[in-house]
Amino acid sequence: MHLEFISDKEQIFPSVSKPDTVRTLRIWHCGYLTLSPISQLTTLRGLEIAGYLDESLEILAGLRELRYLRILHLPEVTALTPLANLTSLVTLRLDTLPSWDSSRRKTTIESLTPLASVTALEHIELLGVVPVDRSLAPLEACSSLKTGRFHLIPKAEVARFFTVSPAKNAFSPPPEF
């Protein structure tokens, strides 16, 4: 089953009567104070969120069947550590708001090292999401990587990465939901 919440003004995430039947979920610019109820949707395979205001990605750590994850605007997140548990993840897209592009605003994260554990990862986009050390080196451990796109990472580092990685400089395929 697919669930979609678009511009919902409620502050509390809606109750899901059969959480084990939800396979894909889109939450787009809603007013929820927290997205912690997502952690109950353990059979999710695809998840898109625009406006992730929680401070941690910990609520996603138990979504072990997740194959596609896109988060647009995650200004409070500083660590990707919980994503290391998502070993089925094939596509990861983390973006800042498009309106941030002109001012070169970014979301700074501690490290990309947790992503080295995501062995199924084939596609990654980090657009305005930048590690403190500005290095893509931890992604070199992702031997399944096919595509990557990076914005606000130094151009020399991006060029170096694509010379040592099997990945091509290309966008991720669109989700199937």
C-alpha cells in the first residue's frame, strides 16, 4: 500500500491502522512536529520526505527493508549514523531546499562513514549536504555504487572520487511510486 500526505497542516502524524501493509510513503511539506511514527512502518520499501525537522535520523534505523530514501530539507540532522542499519538501501537522496542554492547554504553532517556499511547502495545524491571534512572517501567502500551527484562538495574532491569509484556522475533513477 502507498500512503501520501501532502501539505497536511496537522501537527501530529496520522495513525496508520495496518502499518505492516505500507510499502511506500510520501510526506511532502506537512506540519508534523515529529516523524517518529514512521518507525512503526517496518515494511517500508520507499520513503520520500520534504521537510524533515527531527534532529536525528534514528527513527529510520529500523526500516531494514527500505530500498529508496529521499529527504529534502533536513536542517537539524548532523549525523548519518542511523542509516548504517539500512543495508537494503539502493538509492539515497539527501537535498537542501532549492531556495538555498543561490546562497550556497548547506546542511553539514559529521561524516559519510556510516554509508560505507550500506552495501546495497547503488545511487547517491548529496545536494547541499556536506560532511565536515568535505571528503567523499568513505563512499569508496560502496562497491555497488553506479551513480552519484554532489553539490557543494569541492570540485576537486568530486573529480577525484569519480576517478577511483565505479560510479558515474549522474542523477539517481526516479522512484517507482
